[in-house]
Amino acid sequence: MCSFQFVFGQSQDSTQVYKKRVLETTEVDFLSSYYTQDGDNAAVSGGIGTEELTDVTATFIVSIPLNDDDILTIDAGVSAYTSASSSNVGPFDGDGPADAFVASSGASKGDVWTNITGSYSHSSDDRNDIWSAKLSISTEYDYFSIGVGGSYTKLFNEKNTEISINGNVYIDTWNALYPTELRPFQEGGEGLNSSLFNQNTITGNPNYNPNFTIFDNEGRNSYALGFGFSQILSKNLQGSIALDLVMQDGLLSTPFQRVYFSDIEDSFIDNFHLADDIERLPDSRFKIALGGRLNYYIDEAFVLRMFYRYYTDDWGIKSHTASVEIPIKVSDKFTLYPSYRFYNQTAADYFNVYEGHVSTDEFYTSDYDLSKYNANQFSFGASYTDIFTKFHIWKLGLKSIDLKYTYYDRNNSLNSSIITTGFKFVID
């Protein structure tokens, strides 16, 4: 901040304050990604079956300076996926035999997720206080979500120290979809007299009769509170810590994920094991995550970024995450980003493998996201930055380009790859 004072004779002093705008001009970000995965532990088919999935996303982010201090940001995204596992919500809907390891051609094999978020931020004249608020809406074929949130950041000690607090609330509503073979056994259903069983032959136990009830409550609420502290420790070292608390209540089970019991005789149509029930989990969950970062400036070419987080919840999961990234500045405009991330977790109290549960259990799931596993993630990215935006497309000046590839591998058969790209433009 600069201050200039002019005095004219005996008149009262007048002060005019000059300050740098928080955002000089409107910026437009275009982000996209292509994701693919495979594995053999699909939760839709009770912990067995293909997890093959592809997903393509596109996101536009427009940041608009309203004045020197205020910024309005609009974030709109769409994600289209095709999933072999979700196609088996209705494995008998498509053509050909039903098999957990083969994708069905039914309607549930793909869907589109859309989201729009609007956020507003205000900075004080000295740029030491920042307030923000946001509103988001997301929708998919089986759920609708609305979220509100806000944050406050305070900088002091000549901006060497920063503290922050943020809060978010999400109100979700499911449009619960259940496995095809269980639907006839809900209250008032036709049971074995339904068209599904008239058109297909049950092998194994022909007296298929699951004790199935649908969920009464299809709502889910999530409340998140986060605290942050950042400190410049020396001219080369910066550290930060963050604490996040999340409370969820409502329908926390996924209605179309099957479970099989070891004490009930198996029934099949083709090669597909008919569900004994669906995933049943508690209607509340409390999560705690505590993490820290250290960034060390080695020299003009190298920076070392380290991160660690510990997580625990009241479902019995405990996890550790550690990562390291070493940005390498190869020129004024080009930077390379190699990184590595390690993750491990314990299993949830309610997890068991395919046919590992018994029918007298109160809660049960065979979703391997809740199992015990280790995971390794390797990434390599490259960034191009031109602060002078010499390259133009119409009235858009290109400010930066980012490209990143990530490979992820779990020790329970799941692996995935994702390619992400990002383009940042400024409007002249």
C-alpha cells in the first residue's frame, strides 16, 4: 500500500490511498481430464467383478474482478462416464448372459454429472483480511446436492503468518436405485412371480427369497469445518498445518451395492450371483484429518514440497498419506513437476469380502474403498507460463498451460490413469 499526502495552505490534510487490485482483469480457466481404471472388486456386485470405468470431464472457471477488492468466480463442470460395474445394477437389462466380470448393456452403464459453483471473495484494503462465500449445485441420475460455505483468512506479522477457518454444508438427496433382482421383494412386490424370474431360470437355490427392505430416508447431510495455519519459517522454508472435521448423517449407504451372506444358499441367473441384500451402513459418520506441509526453496531451479496427513473416523478407518513433489524450473516459462504419493488405511469395521458377512450382522459392506489397502501414486506434470500473454485467441491472452499424467495403483487389484490439462486465459 502507498500513501501520498498533499497540503494546500491552511486547509485540512487529505489522504489518498492507492492499492493494487486483488485481480487485475477477468481470468478464464479451461480444465479437462480423461480418467480410466480397472480392477476386480466391484462393490456393485458384492466385492467381485469388473471395476472398469472411463470418465471425461470439462470445467470452465471464470474469475471476475468486481472492483479493487471483490472477486466473483463462476465454476461450471460436466463429467460423463461409462462404468462396467454400474452397468451391473441391472445386469439382466441388456443383451447376452449376465456376468459380474462383463459389462451389461443396460441403461445404468453411463451417466453425466454436472456442477455449478458461484463464489464471492472480499479483501480488506491492506489485504490482511479475506472473506469468501460460495453456493454450489450438483446433479446426477441418482442424486441432487446443494452446498453453501464460507471462509475467513487473516494475515499478520508482515504477512509471514496466516490463519484461516472455513465451513461448508452439503444437503444431498438420493433417488435410490436398487439391484434389479431385489426390487420385486420390497413390500408389495411380486417376488418370484415378477417378469424377471418368469423370463430367466434360477440355478443353485431356486427358492430365492431375500429379506429386502428399501431405505426410508433418502437424504444425506454433510457438515465440514476446517482450520489452517501457515508460517514463513525462514527465507527458504514455509510450513503449514490443517485440521478438518466432517460430520455426516442420513443415507450413507450406496443403495445399489450388493452384499452376499455366507449362511444363505447361493442363487444365480446365468453366471450372476443374485444379491442377498444391499450395503447397510450406520446413518452417521464423524471424520478427522490432521495434515502438515513443508515447502523448502533449494535454489532458483528446485523446490521441495512435502505433505503428510493422518485421518481417522468412527467407522474404524485410520489412514496415512505422505507425498513429495519437486518442481524443477527449467526456464523462465517452463516448469516440470514430478511427484510421488503413498497412502494406506485400515478396514472399516463393517467391511468384509464377498460372502464374508452373515445375515445376522447389523451393518455390512463389500466396498473395497472401505477395505484395508496400500496405494502408490506417481505423477509427472509440465507447466508453461507467460505473464505477458503474448499469444492471443480473439480477446483471450494465454497466461499458462498445464499438463499432468498420474498413475495410481492399489494392492487390491485397482489401478487407474488420469491425464489432466489446464489453460488459463486473461481477457484483454
